[in-house]
Amino acid sequence: MVEKMNGEILVERQGTLAYVTLSFPGKFNAMSRRMWRDLRTTFRSFQHEQSLRCIVIRGAGGHFCAGGDISEYPQFRYSESGLREFHEEDVWGGLSAVLDCDVPVVAQIEGNCMGAGLEIACCCDIRIASSTSKFGAPIGHLGFPMAPREAALVLRETGALTARELLLEAGIISAESMLQRGFLHRSVVDATLIQEVAASVRRIIQLAPLAARRNKQALRALLLDRPDTLAALLQGAYAYADSPEHREGIDAFLAKRKPGYSQ
């Protein structure tokens, strides 16, 4: 964790569920360099926790994340090496750790979801937003483009039409529009956001956890077009045949009872 003046990545565990809260009071949870590094550390640790079945990323104080902490930018953005280190190690380190995590990740989005916040949301498996939340990447106003890896992520998850609007017009897009464009899974009234996320979490946790991890591995390989990863998955794709989880799921169905999965 970090000093509050630099923002915090807060982690709360509730059994098989983990909440990750982006917190930077007074800055709509803008991401500082330290927060990016802590995000990376947090999600790398999650990858090795076999008891974990679902992760929720949310923001504190009624907003998801308003972007990067611009007050830090003069310290490193005017140097090519400093800029490269920031985007390739800090930012992409955090984003890739979320992307590479095999545990299902749900984004609970409200208020501002801009820049860095949009990129973090792009890394999540399920995205649920309040109807009043807003999405954008208005970095053109700040005089710089989106870094290549980050642009590829946004392009893949939002689609070409939306990515162009976000980056070339600095468009601010409503939750309703992002739902219609296929970026959000659900958009709900503010008062029901927590309940809707909780319902999604319950559905995820009730399912077979090892199957969820394998599904994420396969989807990641296919979406990112990684033939080497897909080939490796194929080699062990059916090794679960005699696993207790596999047997329990089928036995429970045939016995007309609810399966009881444990790890």
C-alpha cells in the first residue's frame, strides 16, 4: 500500500471474493505511478491464490478512475526514456497483470471512467456500470497520444468506431451508448449498481473455478492471437478429465442437485 497523498490500491478479501478499490481522494481516483505498480503486484499475487474465485475492481467515492495523476507528469514525460519506462513498465505492467490473471474480474463502474480508468475497465471480463457513468480518453487535450499497447487494448475492447471517437475527438460517451456499442455488459440505475455486481459475482462463484481459469486462458489466447499459447493449451486441454471438479459437475447434474465445488 502507499501513502494517501499518492493514492492507494485497497484490497479487501471476503472468502473466495476479492475487492480491489482504486482510491485517490480529491482526484477522482486518478492513477499515480505507485498505484500502477501496486496494481501489478496485487494481481500477480492473485494469480497464485487457488482459493480465489472472483475479483471486483471499483473506485472509491462515487467514481471509477478519472485517468492518470497529471501532477506527476512533468517529472518524467519530457524524457523519451522516462516516458517509455512509465508506459511500458508502470502502466502496462499494471494492465497486463490484470489481463493475465486467470481469476474472473468484474468492473464496478460509476462516475468518471476516463483514460487510465477506461484502460483498466478494458482489462476486466465483465463490465457493469451505473447509468450516469461517463467514458473517455481525452488525452489529446494534453498534447500526447495513447501508448501503442494501450491503444491496441482499447481498440480491441471498444471497437474501431468508438476508439476513433475517443482518441480523435476526445469524445465523452455515456454508459447507455457504451452499452449499445457492446463495451458494457449491463448499465443500471445508480442505486442498483452494487446489487447488480453482487448478482454477477454470485453467478461466477457458483460455477466451477478451475473451469473458469481454463476458459480465461483459452479466451486470452484466442483474443490476443497467441498461437504459441493456444498450442500449449491444446496439449493439456483435456487433462481435467478425471478431476474431482469435472466429476462433481456431471454427477450433480445427473443427480439433480446443486454442485459443491471446492479447491
